[in-house]
Amino acid sequence: MEKMTEQQFRTIGNMLRKRSLWMLHYCTGCGSMELPAVGTSRYDMERFGVVPYITPRQADILLVTGYVNTKTLRRIVTVYEQMLDPKYVVGFGSCPINGGVYWDSYAVIKQLDRYIPVDLYIAGCMPRPEAIITGFMHLMELIDKGKATGYKRYKENLEYYKENQRKVLE
Amino acid sequence: MNILDRIKQLNITKVNVQRENRIFVDTEKDKLISVLYGMKLIGFNQLSIMSAVDRIKDNEFELFYVLYNYKEKVNAIVRTRIPRDNPVIETADKIYPPAHTYERELTEMFGISVSGNPDSGKPFILENWKDKPPMRKDFDSVEYVDKHFVFRNPEGKNE
Amino acid sequence: MVKNILIAIGLPLLAFGIGISFMGFKRKIGARIQRRYGPPFHQPLLDIIKLLSKKSDISHGIIYDLGPMIALGASILTIFFIPIPGLKLLTGSADVIALLYIMVIGSLGMGLGAGESANPNSSIGIARALTLMFGYDLPFVIVIISVLLKYHTTNLYAITQAQAGGHWAMWVLPLSAIVGFIVIYGAMGEHPFDVVTAPHEVATGPMAEYGGKHLGLLFIDHAFHVYIELALFVDLFMGGASNIGWFYVKMFVLFLIIVFFDEVLPRFRIDDAVRFYWRWPTIIALTSLIIVLIGG
Amino acid sequence: MNMSLMVLLLTPFTGGILSYLGGKIHRSVRYTFAILFSSLTLVELFFYYNKPVNHFVLGKMFGSVMILQINPISWLFAFIVTTISLLAIIFSVNDMEGRGGLDFYYFELMVVEGAMLGITLAGDLLTFFLFWEIMSWTSYLLIIQGGNKSIKAGYKYIIMSIIGANSMLIAIAMIYGKIHTLVFRNVAMLLAASPHGFDIAIFVLFAIGFFVEAAVMPLHTWVSDAYSEAPSSVSSVLSGVLEKIGAYGLFVLLYALFGVSLLGKLMPLRFPSPTIMYTIGWFAGISIVVSTFLAILQEDAKKLLAYSSISQIGYVVLGISIGTSLGVAGGLFHALNHAIFKSLLFFTIGAVIYRTGTRNLSELGGLIKKMPVTFTGTLFGIIALAGVPPLNGFVSKWMIYEALLQKKEVFLLILALIGSTGSFLYVYRLIHSTFLGQLPEKFKDVKEVPFLMQIPIWLLSLGTIVFGIWPGLAMNVIARGEKFFGITPIKYNLYGFPGGNGMGSLKMINISSVFIAGLIVAYIIFALGAKTHRISQYDNYAAGQVVTKDTKYNYSYGFYMFFGRVVNPVFKWSADKIYLAWARSANVFGDYMRRIYTGNLETYSSYIVVIISLVGFLILLGGKIW
């Protein structure tokens, strides 16, 4: 019974939480160009409660837009670790997925989810604003179902992530 | 006096007017600084960019300095060749201060060391780079990538 | 006694409700001005719940934790001294001049907390906040003095009583009311006076390091703050109100004007904001004061 | 109970001599004597708490009796003097350790205390002036203890002080020439009967002396140098007490000599408000605002406090000059409060300097984790100074505002309110740059100050709370004093003021208890949230960049630079610069004079020859010179 109420409490919490997602857009690549369009009148992501915020302490979503090179990866990890639980990572565009057009570049990492846990990828080069909004909706669904547990994975598999990070950063 | 005539009076090997307002100036390595100084006196006040090209077949690096003359609206590209093994050049940051930063990049990306520039050895863009300078043509990017990064499994299965 | 306890519990809740509803209105109306659909009306509430229910939080030290608490505590303190219809629990314990200084306790607490976060953005934000406060304080005290002189009392409740029957200070002292509006506007930190939080310059200023429940407290404090500023203006210039409904309507009209300005204006540089306040609003306020002094 | 005032007066002097001699034996003897005798003075003073003495003849000099007296107001100031001096002596024990000439230092400190006590107890102008001179000289000797720069600062102080004292001496001589007695009562009678012109001259001459000591603009220029260069405990004595003596002098001048005489014999105020009192009020008002602006832009902690002292003493003088019962009470109360919180701040900043060795605000930072007690003291000090409830500075400032409003002195009220808002800026700068922000690596090993230095900080912090929440405690003394001077005291109770007569009401206990209740509510919300974990100061938002130990990631230099852009055009000129220009022109004049007075005997003799021949020539002309 007690477990049940706690479960319900958590569900209600998730239900409310998914309606207020503050995102930190880490604009490393060309993907950031699409974000203003999502924010402005035509697509208006604010109607889903998604608002850009400034510092990692305030944000819930880390939006990694575009390719991640080894230099920015260090910053992304710092930023990710500064964020407060629960936190979600959204990989944006094809570069974080598999390196994209930079597949043979010595500087660009090929899979973002080897270094930080990614809850959701929005594929495309570039994804249209509609795709971004669909992605957010999907993330909300995941949060609602309690499946967006990247921050827990990061804690559990900290050694794995740190090892991978060490391999490229040092 | 015409600007071309004034350039010809400098210590150069060849002048090539490729098209209107674009002059290629070739010089030798040890005369480079004096030529740059002369160019500045002529009125080429801005160093737009400087970089190098890896002429791996000739076993040489080709340095080029893109200069601009605001008065005459003329671009001049000063070029020189330096040997590929043990490349050392002299700094130009006394003449063109922006060269200071470009030279740091040069050291990092091509392994060309710059004498007279105290910062030339400092890391610029790459962090903890241990391999060959990446802009050299004998640096194999694909090999490096295979060694350092893991590609996604096409089936979508991660380890 | 029971009634007093009920008021003591109800007043902060009421103020919070009013404040949060205005925050919701602001986002909705702002969105409509920009031809967007906008977030749901209860979005600020969701944000606060989200922030308070964050699962981890950081702390830079005791004062860092105390900062938002002092800010919120001071806001709760302040609302007890602003008379609203039917509820005047403690308005006899402090008058308008004391209220001016009670209102800054929160800023001081906030400043201390932000200072301990060891982030230069926070420090710059607080430095700007204090400077801006110094800026708008000059016209504001002149305005307050002219109102006090006009009604021969320093008790805020008595001032609202004196304006009963439509003799609002707004009609009696129009110049002062205009300056008062500009001051309240700046005190709420709306464009063009949002130099304090200016996200693109100082990364939300004092709040740069705050997150989670700390930020949740600050959002609650902000709701109170919106209520305090609007209620103070309504009490000073719009004659208070006879019941809560009217009070809310007056505040809403005032707030609507503020939102309309806020959505379309750019941002001042901080020293320009101070210069602005020390130029025209001060001159207009002084004119009004002199009129009160001569006309009695 | 039958102690005469003489014993009270002699206690600190005796203590000074004894600690000087005791220091020759061992330093602990010196400290014991100094602390013992200064606390003895405080204890003796408490015997006079409710027991005014009117006429205690000390002796006779120049045909004028020298009188000691004590009334509630002088008791209040004597209380300030003895308390702050005692705390300064306790604070100095560790603060001054390791410096040379400590025996003499303690001797001077005790003599200054005695001299200031003498001023508050003086019943005639002669005694007053004698102790005034002792105070000036000994405080000069104290200021120059601070090192090389302090000698120059002390020089500035003593020159201005001499100017002030001399102008007082002229006034005293003028009075003595008329009535051959200098007892306050007789002087008051003389001034009441004398024609205008004479009394204004007397007033201005006295006021110059008091303005210098109280550091009212434009005679304030010694303050910023002297306070910042003197040792910290001396600064707190200077700011906490010496300024108050100036204010006390002004009070005596206005209400004992020119107003209501001592001994309760009522006389009408010689200068009802909108004349000279009004002028003083404006001097004070300009003092408040201008020095607030100057304090905001300081980079040096003690200079900031020095300018803030000028500003705060402005409130005291403003309050006294209002002339109504509420205003005078506010001014006197603020004198007490200012003594408490400004000494507290000088002590805490002294503690910081003691541990870090710098008073440059942009070098400090983050000391809260290392010096929590000092931080708490500073916090109480700045809240009191800024006039924010519920601490003591607010109550007295509020009284002054209300008094100004009652008299409809709106422009002075604007100045007073603006000065108070401006003080938020500099007090935040003070606490932020020293205690908040990033802790520099070099101060990693800083420790809290020794216990003996914490005592004054604790006690004075307590004082800010006690007089803030229970203002009635101080109002008891002040109201009796006002009654003694023939002013009807205002209504008050232990927790505040019930109001009435155009004055608002204030209940400090309600404000503080509701504030605490609000804090509790906030804490409950806070406690319900997730657990916090402490992180290091380097784990900080820096737009993704990693902050390392060798990065200074702190905003402390030029804190209000943008504000400086607004006000700097106005502050291009200053009183100091004007004085310097005068000094320079005096120098030039001196140079010309030196050309005439060459110091050469032949030149002088040739002058004499020329003049004699000239005179002879004129006599030859027929004795008609003009």
C-alpha cells in the first residue's frame, strides 16, 4: 500500500514535471539555427512549457545541437554534471548520433551516448522545427512513463562513462 | 610610383599579378620578414590571414600571408617555402600583431615552430593533443578516428 | 483571535494566489502580443512545483541557503503591512516610511545569498539591482512624501481611507501617480529595466547559481513581489478597494499596462536607467511635490 | 554611592598611568590595568544612571569656577565613550600585538577616554575646552600609531583640529571678556541677553570646532585619511566616540548655551528653526548625500567606513538640528546606534585586516567560510547601518524621518532617505567583497580571530539587536535627558512608538516576530525539498568553462563602476581639492614673503635703513603722510 502511494506520488510528480521543461541549448554546431524558429510565433515551443534557460543549475534538458568535438565534450560533461536531477539529454541532428558528415574528423566524437546518457535523439540534418517539437513531445511521454532515466543510468554506470570520457579527453 | 613597381624593389623572387587587385609575391625564407616590413611600408596595413599549405611532394611547407592595402584596395599574398623537416620561421608579430595568434595555430596544426613568439608552444585549440599535427598531409584522419572513437553499430546495438 | 490566526494564514496564501495568477497572465498575454499561443495559464505554478520537486540540489554555504529564505520571509513580512480590503492585521505596527525599509530586507537577503554563490554574474546582478534601486528610489521617495503631505498621515490604511469615494490620489496628484507608476514598473524589473536579471548579459544575474528548491523559493518570492508592488500602488494612488474583487480588478488593469509596455521595449544600460530616473521622473515628482507644498 | 564625579573622571587617567607603568613590568600587567580601569569607569558610570549631579566644583582658574556635572544626556555620551573605549582596549590586546610603544599606546587610549569623559562631564566652557585640547592631541598621537602614511593623515587631522579649537578659543575669549565666567548657565544668560551679531559670531566660531570633530561637510577632509590609516581599534574609537563628542558639543551649544539652560530653567530657543538650525540641517543633509556617494566608489574598506561615518553623523546632526522633541531624540538615539554599529564594523574590518593584512576590497573575498563570527558581526553591522529593520539603525533613522515629516522639511527628508538607500550600496559592497564571492588561494589558511577580539564583536552585535527590538531601553535615558533640557519627550514604549501627533506608529517587536514567522514558513518549504549537498566554489557556472584554482572568478574590482559613470562628472572637484588649492596659494604667498624676509642680516638692515630714510623723508615733507 505504501509502495503504491509512493508510486502514485511519483507518477503525479512526473505528470506535472513533464509540463515544465527548461532547456539549456548547448549550441555547438549548425543545429542552433533551428531553435529560434521553434521558439518564435510560428512553432512556439513555450506552449508546451519548454523555455530556454541560461545556466545549468536551472535547466532540465541539455539540448546538444550539432556535432560535438572533443573540446566541447569536456564542457558538455561539466555542464551535465552541474545540472540538478532529474535531468535529460536530447541529442539533436545526426552528428551526435554517428558523427554525421564529420564521420572521419579527428576532432568530432561519433556517439554522444558513450559519454553522457542520452534520453532522446532527434535525427535529421537538420531536423525541422516540427521534428524538434515532436521530439519534445516524445520526451514528455517518456518522462510521464518514467522511462527518461538517463540521470540514473549515469550514476549507476559512472565508471563506464568516465572511462569513455577519459579515453578521448586525455 | 605604381604599387607594383614599389613591390618589385623589395627583396623578392617573383611577382605575379594574377588578376586586378590580387598580387602574388614570392620570396625566400630568410628575406620574408624584410619583405613583410617593406609591404607594410608600402601601405599593406592589414594581415587578413596567414597560414600554411603542406606541399608534401616537394617536402616543403608553403607559408602565405594575405595582406590588404586599404588605400589602393589591393590584396597581396606573400608566399614562401620552408623545408618540411624541422620547420622554423621567424615571428612577424612585431610587424603585424595579429600574426601572434595565427602563429600559435600554425605551431599546433602544422608543427611549424616560430622563434621570437613566446606563446607559440602553448595549446591553442586542441586539448591534450599527442598525435602528429593534424593538418599535415601525412596525418591519416581515418586511422586516427578508428583508433580513438567507436562507431555506432549499424544494427543499433551498443556494447 | 481565531479570526486573526485565519487572516495570518490566509493573507500570504491570497497574496501568493494573486501574484501567481499575474505571473500566469503575463506569460499568456505576452504570448498573445507576440501572436503566439502561449503556455497554459497555470504554467508558473507548474514551474514552481517542478523546481521544488527536483531530486537533488546544491549548496554553496549557509548564507546561500538562507538568501532565498530571507527573501521569502521578508516578502511574507511585507504583505502584512500593506492593507487590503477587510484585512489590516498589522498596518498599525509600521507606517509607509517603515514599509519602504521593510521592503528591502528581501533584496538584502537575496543579495547575500547570491553573493555567496561565488559567481561573478550574481555579484554583477546584485550590484545592478542595488544601483537600480538607488536610481528609482529618488523619484519614489519624492512621490511618497507628496502623498503623505497631501493626506497628513503616514498610515497606509488611513491614506486608502482618505481616498474613499473615488477621490483617488491618481486624480488628485496625477503627476505623482505617473512617476509612481514608472517607479513601480522599474521595481518589478520589467523591460526596459530588466538589467538585473538580463539573461543575455549576466546569465539571470542573482539567480545564476540558484536551481532546484532554492530557485523555487525565489519564484514564490517573485509572486509575492508582483503582488506587493501592485498592491502598494493601488493603495497609494488608486484608493485601495472595498472588496477583494475590486482590488484584484484594479491590480489587473495596472498589470495589463505594465505587460503591454514590457513586451515591446528593449533594455536600458544600467547607468542609463539611473540617469533616466534621475532626470524626468525626478523633475516631474518634484513639480508635484512643490504643487502639494504650495497648494496644501 | 557617595562617589564624587572627580573619582569617575580620574579613573581612566589613573588607569592610563598605571598601565603605562605596569607595562614596564610585564605586558599582562599592562592589559590587566587597562581593562580593569576602563571597566571600572563603566561600573562607576552606572551609579549615575538615574542620578544627575548639577554642580561639582572642580577648582577655580582665571577667576572662573570649573564645574563638573552629569545629566542624562551627558550620561548617554559618557556611556558611549566608556563602552566603546573598553571594547577598543580589549580588541587592541591582540590587534596591536607585536608593535612597538604599546605602553604609550594604552596610556594614550586611556587618556583619550578620560578626556572625552571630561568633555561630557564638563559644566563650564573652560573645563570643556581643556579636555577638548587633551582629546585632540592624544587622539592625534593615536592616529599616528598606524605607520608611515598615518603620520601625514594625523598631520591633516591636527591642523584641522587646531583650527577648530582655536576658533572655539576665540569664542570663549569673547565670552570671558564680557562676563568673566564660563559656567554654561551664565553663558546661556549672557547669550540670551546679547545682541544679534555677537551671538551669531559666537555660534559660528563654536560650530566650526564641533563640525571639525564631528566631521560634518565641508570640514570632513581629515576623516577619510585618519580613519583609514589609524589602527583599527583607534578608528572605531575615532568614529564611534570622537565624532559623537562633536555631536555632543553641538547639542550642548544648541540646547544648553543657546536654548534651554541647564538646571531646568526654561528659556526660549534662541534660534527657532528656519535660521541657523536650518543651516546646520542643510550642512548635515549635504554631508549625508555627498559622503554616501563617495563611500559607494571607494576601494578601501576603511575609507569606505570613514565616508560612511561622515554620512551617518550627518543624521545625528540633522536630528539634533530639527529642534523638535522627536528629532532631538532621533539624533541622540542615532548617536548611540552609530557608535554601536560603526565601532562593530571597524572591529570586524580590523579583524579581517588582522588576519589577511590587507584592506583593499578587491583583494579579499570568500572569508565567510573562514571567519564566520566576523561575518556575523559585519552582517549585523551593515543591516543596522543601512537602516533596515529589525536592527537599531532603522529605529533612530525612522525617528529622524518622522521628525522631518512632522516639520514638513521635505527636501531634507529627501536627502535623508536617499542617503539611507545609498548606504545599501556601499554596505553590500563591503560585505560582499570581504566575505562573499570567491576565496582567493592565498587566504586559504586564514583562521577566525582570537577569542579576545571576538568579544567586542559579539557584544556590539547583541547591542544592535537589543536597541533595535527594544528601542525603549535607550529612549528611557533620552527622554529623561530631554526633560532635563526642558523639551517634552515624545510618547514611547519598550517596543517602539505608539504614534499620534502626525507621527506614524512603530512596533519593532511585531516586525521582528512576523519576520521570524515568515522565515520559518520559508524554511519549512525549503526543508521539504531535496537534500542539498555542498559543492566547492570552483564548481560554478562559467558557461561550460571549468574554473580552476588559478582563475580569479570573482567580481570585486570597480564594483559600482557603472554608477561611477553617472556621478563622477559631479565629483571632479572636492572640498579636499579646494583646501589644497588654498594651501598652495598660501605656499605661493609664503614664497613671496620669503623674498622679503630672506633671513639675511644685511637685507634686514637695508630694509631698516630704507624705511627710516623713507620716514625721515616724509617728516621732512612736513609730517603729512596721507
